[in-house]
Amino acid sequence: MAKDNEVTGYQLSINNLVLAILLIIKALVMVKHVHCNHCGKDVCGNHRLKGNQQYCSAQACQNARRSMWKRKHPKSQKKGKVKQQQNPDHEYMRKYRDTHPEYVTRNREQQKVRNRKRITTLPAILKFPGSLVLQRDADGSCSLVKIEHLGSVQGNASPS
């Protein structure tokens, strides 16, 4: 038998049930209803919006809300294209290239080498007899070659 100061398991489950019912009632009471200014429907409001919600979540109503905001705040709208901020070193590098032509030519040559390394390794392509393929020669130029037999053709292979 349970003593007078002890709480039984039955009493705990009733207390939990009452607490759950109170939480549900509180949640139902806290749901706010919104009258949409655009479509006029009464909808449940978004509980995340703490302010005065005036529009529902329908796309047409959201577009109306945005256009109303843009009419009320015309100065915040950006006019035309916004020029991107340039890197502060941009001006320095431009002046450096103007005063150091040897740097420009050396950099240009290094870029050509990097480009050649990237282009020379082309994947193998399956070609059929009679088709034409561009092939890169040893000096870097390309030539058009007719395929005589079925097979895999390397992009950097020389014609035989």
C-alpha cells in the first residue's frame, strides 16, 4: 500500500495527461489567424513571424507584398548595374605591368605552356570508318584526318 506522502504511478500518468492536454490547448490558443491583405482569405499565421503578418504564403500574395514594399521604399532599390568593387591590388598590378614589360612577356609564355599541358591530354574517342577527326601535330597545329578503320583515336596522336 502506498503511503499518504507517496505518489502512485496512476497519479503520475494522470498528471502527465493533464499536462499534455494543457500544452495542446495552449498551442491551439497561440495559433494566430491572419486576414490576407491581397486575397482576403483568413489563414493560420506563421508562428515564426513575431510582427504583424498581413499576407498569406500564396505566391501571388507574396509578389503583391514585395511590390508594395518596393513602392514604399524606392530609395533602397539599386538603379542600373552596380559596378563591382575591384581588388585594391588591381591598380598596383596594372601599373607594375606597365612599368615591367619583361614580367608581362614571361607571364604570357608561362601561360602558353600551362595551356599546352592542359590541351594535349585529350580522351580517347571511338570513331567510325569514314569519319573525320582533328588531330594535333607535334608543333601544336591541328590537321583533319579521315579514319580508315574502326577504333579508338587519341586526340594527340599523329596521323600514320
